Amino acid sequence: MPSLSKQITSLSLVLAAALVIVLGSFGWWAASRIDDRSMARETRAVQTGLEEIAERLPIEQDSSAIWDDAVTNLRSNDEAWIAENLAEWMSEYFGHNRVYILDSDNRLVRAVANGKLVSPAMFETDQAAIAPLVGALRAQMALASKGLANSTEAVTGMGEEDFAVLGDGTPAIVSVRPIVPSTDAVPQTSGTEYLHISIRFIDGSVTAAISEKFEVNELAFERVARSDGDRIASPVLSADGRIVGFFTWTPDEPAYQLIRETGPAVAAGVTLAALAVFLLLRRLQRTSVQLENSKAHASFLAFHDALTKIPNRALFEDRLEQALANMRRNGSKLALHFIDLDRFKHVNDTLGHPAGDDLIRKAASRLTDLVDDIDTVARLGGDEFAIIQFAVADTSEALALSQKIVDSLALAFDLNGGQVHVGASVGVVVTSNMATQAEDLMRHADIALYEAKAGGRGKFELFADNLGEAVRDKRLLETDLREALNTGEGLHLVYQPLLDTRAGEIAGVEALVRWQHPSRGRMSPAEFIELAEERGLIDQLGMWVMREACRFAASSSVPWVAVNVSPIQFRDEHFARRVFNLLAETGLPPKRLEIEVTEGLLLQNSPVVQSTLMLLRAKGIRVALDDFGTGYSSITYLRNHGVDKLKIDRSFTAQLGQNEEIDSIVRSIIDLGRAMRIVVAAEGVETEDQRELLSEMGCNQLQGFLLSRPLTPEKLELMLQRWLPSRRADRDGHDDRRLGGAR
């Protein structure tokens, strides 16, 4: 029987050998996995690099292809202009190897190679590779612009792009884009579009750019991949699955390189049993350390936000309980700040989620810099943060921190290389009440935050006892309004006619929204419209009103209907298109819709607002400026933005004939409208004297209780049936009847 020492020795040798085999096999497998992942990463990097270069091609084309001058100069065949702006220039400036311009019949207008004019023979060589893309784009444009008088909007942004082998065997990126006007000033009918074709060779410049950016060793592009065992190849496929060529490179194999360098030393070392045991112990020690580190990391992630590395909601709630316990023990004051970024959704929607994440990280960093080490900054989720001040001397100290928060987050953030302003709203609560619970403190801070946001954002609000009931009431009303908008129950429209002073007939009607609340009764429009603007419901409410008004007008005999639009709705750059879709849905001609806006909208001097107003008026929709004279509009704003009607505010109408200064102001507004060929209407006409004075001044339209109160659709139709024939019968006579009868 072997001795105990031999048994131990044998067992140790067996264990050591087994350990060496297991570790060797595992090492080889791990090395293979690591190197496979490295090669997969390089393959993705090469494909990504090629896609980035391909994606730049149409962007560079559109820099000149979407341009009024491009269309007009092509139509006039101005060769010098075409060379300087569309062909030779683009080839030389952007490095497009070949540029072709085709007319509406796909005939060659100009051929350029490497910045120089070449013969049409080169295009004939490349035509087989280009023709399928040209045909596909022509078909796509024809379908999109079918039935349209002007194809510009329908085809702008279209294009075809593919990898292809040219007639001379050169692999390339081919991009075909339509040449279209940039404004409505140059009309373009379907089928008359010129095409711009840019070709970028997949050559040494492409491989060099990809290799430099993604650190790929000895990258090359080959038509046929070399059968070299040390290199790997990744095919480039066209849209129809044909192989254009191969990217080949020497892969980075970090694991195998490491094994080759360290293999002899490891092989020599593992032959010794003692060393194997030593290595085993070291391995176990390292594993133990890794486990401890993993445990610590897991613990950190459980209580910290992964994006910002500051405490998350779980740790925040624990710290808040600690702060309350400290307050009860020391008799100190405690402050809790709830913070909400004001324009975070806008940043996410316009710049993308990576920019939104960057904004969250930078906001968290700024907040952390504002507080002491004892205090806690936490991210509760989304764009919501909280700060716990463990000990504050008095309320003013807490308010000072809230002001610092507002000021700090109002400063510009550097996102995507640009300056972005967002701002923040803060709700703060201060307490020294021993009975205060964490839930109460959070609820009070949330109420204060809600009020700060409702008050205009970019400010802070201190919780007071009277805030709770007011906010709860407002939230209940908000919930009821959302329900009414979703179901349509309780909301309805009434219509107030406007009288044409010259013809003595109904010129049109203004749609006014009313809400019959199920428990509160009839709500003031000012009250629930303001609530809708505060809580982000104004767009839904505004489009509901416009849809109902257009649907009614389309089925009635009213000449036109006016609808009030909030300035907030004009923040949507697609607002005009949504209005056009609504008109198509209801069947109302654009000329029978009038949109009323306020002077404040023009004062924003926003390119989006100006563009939207231009699109609306170009379609035939009239734009009226409501409450004119109460703001700061200038003649410049009226001319730049384009307005069809000025509505004199009722506050001026009420003082007509009683105040000479008011009479002069109203007369000046009417004269201004006459000079600028803008219709002028007066609101709030309630007496015959006002009516006669406005008519004498030359006011075009009148609106008010003297003429008619707002009417339901049924009463308005009855009045139209009764009023219009009788007015036509005695149009040349005198009739001082009111539109709606007695007031």
C-alpha cells in the first residue's frame, strides 16, 4: 500500500495535471472567444466606416441640389453656373470622383470626373450601373407626386444609393438625388425634375479614412479577396446582393498574441507541481478579489443611478429617512428640493437620446457642485432630481439653494457641439416638524414643483399649506379636461357671426369653445384654456376645436369660420401640414378657414412661425391678428409675417365715442388696415353708437352682442336661413335689425 506521502504526492500531481489541462483548455477557448470578438468588432467597424462615408454623399449633394437657383439655371442651361455650383465644384470640393447631371428625360446634361469636364463616353461606360438607380428614383418620385401641381414638397429628400461596379471595373458608391427648388417661388411639375448623380470610388482614400478612424491594420479593398491565411475579408454587397468587392485586413488577435509571447514561460512553469499549486492559490486569491469587487459593484449599482453615478431613488429614500432621524435627534431644520428640467423632452426629440443622456449627466454634475458633502443629490428618474439638505439654518438658506439651482441649470449646456438652454423648475419644502414623514415631505415638494412649472417654469416655489388644496383641485380639473378631450363629452362649440358693414351681410363666424363640466357646471374658457396651455393639452384641444369647426362649416352655408390658435401650437413645425390634412379630412376649402393668432406670436420673430404662416396663407387660409392694439406689434412684423385681418380689441370698442384718444387710435388702426390692404374687424360691439361710429370710420367687419351672441350650430343655421335672403332683398335699403334679435 502506498505511503501517505506518496498518496498525497500522486494526488497532488494528478490534481496539478488536471488543473493544467483544464486551465490550458479554458485559456485556449477564452483566447478564441476574445479574438473572435475582436475580429467581429473590426468587421462592424469597417462596415460602419463605409456606411458613414456613403451617408455623407447625399448630404453633400443636397447642399446644392435643393436650391431655387439650381433649378432655374439648369432650365436656362447656364453652363458656367452649373460648373461652379453643381458639377465641377461639387466634384472638386467634396472629392466626388464623378458627377453626372441628367435632364427630365434622363439625357446627359454634364459629365465631370475629378473636378474636370469629360466627354459623354464616360457616362455611357457607367450607365449600366447608374440606370437601375435612376429608374427606381423616377418611379418613386412619380408615385409620390401623382396628381400634384407642384412636386417639390413630395420629392424633396428622396434619393437612391447603392454600392456598384462601374463599367471600367471600379467599385464605387453611387448616389442619385433630385434637383428641386428650396422655396415655393420656383414651381416644378411632376416629371420635370433634373437628377444629380455623384460617384465616390471605394479606393485607397476610403480605406485610409476607415483605417485611421477605427484603427484597422493594413486595410485594403479588393475585387477578389486574397487567399491569405493571415488576413480576413468582409464582402461589400449591393442592394440586390451582388458582391462589389472585399475589405481585407490583418486582424488584431490580442489573445493569441499574448499566448505566443507567454506560452514558453507558462509551459516551463506549469511542469512543476509546486508552481501549479502556487498558481492555483494565486488564482483562487484573484477570484476572491474579483468576487468582492463584483459584490461591491453590484451594491453600488443597486443604490446609484447607472447614467449619472449619483444616488438613485432607493438610496434617496434611505437618506431622506436618515435626514428626518437626524432632524428629530438634533432639532434642526430639513429642506427637500424636487427639480425638473424644463425642456428635456425637446432636447431628446430634436438632438436624440445620446444628447439627452449627456444633458442628464451634466445637470447632475452641476447640482452636485452646488451642495455640501453632507447633502444628497439623487436622480429619481427621467429628468427628475432631488436634493436633501440635511441641516439648514432657516428657510432663506433653502431658498438660496433653490435659486442657485435655477440659475445654474439656466446656463447653456454644450451638447453635440452646440449651445442648448433648458432651464429647470424647483419645488422646495422646509420642515422642523418632528412628526413629518418622508411620504408627506415628498408629496409637499412635488406639489411645490407642480406649482413652479404651472407658474411659467424656470423658477422655484416654496411649499405652503394653501398650495396643497389648490394643486389638488387643479390636478382634478386637468384629469377631467383630459377625459373630456378623449371622449368629447361636455365640450362643444358656439359660433358668433361677424357683419360685413359694406354689404350688410354675415361675413363669417368665429368658433368659440365651451365646456359644461359634469359637476362644476359651465367653465370659463379662459380658465380651462389656460390650464390646457399649462399642462400640455392645448394642442389636443386646439385641433379638436378646429376639426369640429371645419366639420360644421363644411356642412353649413357660413361663408367662412374663424378658429383661435394658441402660440404654443405654432412650436410644431408640422402644424401647417396637420391643418391641411384636417381640411382634406373634413372637406372644407382652405379659403373658408380663418386662423386667429395674437400679437405675441409675431413678436417671437421665429423662423418656424414665419414659415408656418407663409405655408397657411399660400394655401388660401386667412390669418387674423386678434386683440390688435393691446400688444407691441409693428408695421414691420405685419409686413414680414403676412396678415389678412386686424381685429380691434373690445377694450377699445367699449370706449368709442367717450374718449377722443381711443377714437383716434381706432381710426388709425382702420387707416393702417386700409393702407396695407388688410381687413379690419372690431370686437365687442354692444351699442348702436359704436356700430355707427365704426361704420363711418370705414371698419370692414363688426362682431359683438349688439349683432348677435354666440349661437349653437342649430340656431346659427336658422338665423342664416332667415337673415341672408332678407338682407339680399333689401340690400339697397335701410335695415337696422340685429343679427340675433334682442340682446
